[in-house]
Amino acid sequence: MKVSLRTLSLVAGLSVLVTALPTHAASPSADPYAADPSRLRFEVTEWDTDFSRASIPLGSLQSGGPPKDGIPPVDQPAFDSIEGARGWLSGTAPVIALEVRGQARAYPLAILVWHEIVNDTLGGEPVVVTFCPLCNTALVFERTLDGVVYDFGTTGKLRFSDLVMYDRQTESWWQQAVGEAIVGTLTGAKLTFLPAQIVSMDTFASTWPDGDVLSRDTGDPRPYGRNPYPGYDTPDERPFLFEGSLNGRVAPKERVVAVGEGEDAIAFPWSLLAETGIATERAGGEPIVVFWVPGTVSALDEALIDDSADVGSSGVFRPEMDGAPLTFERPAGPAGPIVDVETGSTWSITGRATEGPHAGRKLEPVLHGNHFWFAWAAFSVGTRVWQP
């Protein structure tokens, strides 16, 4: 029988045998908390959190296994040069690429898959870099809210299989997928998203040759380069620890590029992007262009990340330069060079022109997320699914 998760979970140093779920398992009811939505399903003695304030049914929170900070965040990050990082990262290794005020840094998923949160400062801006392996959701936020800099940790709890963080200043709980406080004193507060991409190590190095890379010297070492969730990256299998009904318009663990919110939200399935290489749309009334290129492996496929399948990477941008619109095409096919029709300039997945009249210029990035479909659909039910 095919299973949805075939691994021993080693997260937080615990050896926990994860129960395998059949791919044909029936979906739970749409509202599994209706019986008692206010009842917490775990002990709270370790928390100094105001559970009387919440914007969600408390019963929708469940334990993922580890305790508070049992998945240890990286609080004192150290960094390597690109040359030093290449000693253990392959050219196709997936990294979160972040640029703030001209300073660029790569955060390898080979590290984030074990820690999920990095509290950092880049370009003078306090930031929190997050990755939820169960949702394949990599998001970056400012850590400053109303003049206060917050530090984040892991609660060990999940909602719709997504990471629930907490801030150490108030011990409010935050939903990673939407960057919003859902329990505690700060309930309703929202963090500011920062544009970021998952790209290959080679792409980061060629785009930001003076950038640096999060080091394996985290203070709480793990077997970096190994994936604690081997076999999880299978599109048609049911996600682990997901309660509720699956939105069947796209395979549950198909990757999507998610742009916008509310009625303007659009999801671009990677399987379709791989066929076209480019998608042009409007989001929030503004034109956008989505690029996809091969060359980046999954962090959630094989036991060794370097052995994993090539899933590619994506970028979302405003298709204009100096107020003039640009039209993009892939004349050599969906995996070929990205070229604008107006000037013939060639563009990279990071929105940089590498050749032609626009060489050295860059497109304005558009906030977006790369998620498994089930995770995005759980928080943005009315999302429109893009079709070429």
C-alpha cells in the first residue's frame, strides 16, 4: 500500500515513528472542531500566553509532537562566504534568497528543514526567515512591529499542518502562512512580508556574488544535507497532520506560486508553469509576470537532498521598466532563456537582466509564496487557479 509519509521523524532530536496515512484516506469533516471549538487539545503549563484572546477556534490547533522550541530556531546565526558554503552545498541545493537594502543572504533549506525559524538582521532590518516543511512554505517577515523588535520560536503546534510560531516578548502565537497573530495579547496583529525566493545555490551565487550564506554553525547541529521527511514530496498524497477537507482543484502537494489575497488571490501550479515557462496575469489590478526555470532540487524528496528531484524555482515581478511595459517570452521553449520582446534583453529567475540593452537592471519583485496547494487553499479558500 502506498503511503503518504514513510520516514522516522528526527525533528528536535526525537525519534518518533510517524504513522503512515493511506493515499485514499477519507477526508475528515469540514469542521472537525464543531463539538468544542474552544477546547485546547494539549497542555499549556509551559506557556505564558493569554488564551482568552484568539481569532481562531482553539480546537483547530494540534500538537505536532515537539514541545515549545523543541524544533530549535536559529537565534545567533553565523555566516559563510559563498565559496565556503560550496564546500557542503551543491549548485542545485535550494536556498531562500533574501535581499534587504542592498545586502543579500542565502538561507539553505538543508538547515531550515531542521530549525524552521531564523531570527536575523539583514541590511540593518531585523527579519525572521521561516520554512514550514509540511507545507513547503518559505516566508520572510520584518520582526519590527509598532517599534518593538520581536524574536520568534516554534510552538510545536500546527494548524492545517502549518507552522505556528510564537514571539518571546508576549508569547502570542502566530500563523506562519499568513504572518498573523492568532492567539494571545497581539491577536490580529500582522507582520510585514518581505520579498524572497527559493532558488538554487548556483543562482544565488551568480546573482549576488558578494552575498553570504547561513552557516551550519547553528549552536544546535543537525545532520544538515539530510531530509527528515523523505518521500513527503509526492503531489497526490494526503498531507500529514492536516485536518479538514482538501480543496480538490489541484493535487494536495502540488507546488503553487501564490500571489495576492482575498478575491484577488491567484495560484499558479508549477506543473503548468513548467509547460509554459512564463505566466502573465493581473493581481490586485496590476500586471504581473511569473517566471519558472529548472535547476533547483526539492528539500523534501529523497533522504539526501542532493539526490532529490529537480522541481525548479519561480519568481514574480512587475513586467515594466521605467514605466514602460515589457512582454516576456521563451523562444527556445519553456526551459530556455527568458527574453523581453521590446529590447531582446535576457532575464534571470531573480528578475535581473543579464544581457541586452537592459543588462544590469532589475524588475520590481512582487510578494508571493511557494506553497503546497493544500496549505495555500486552507488559508485562501477562494483563490483562482491559473490556466494558460
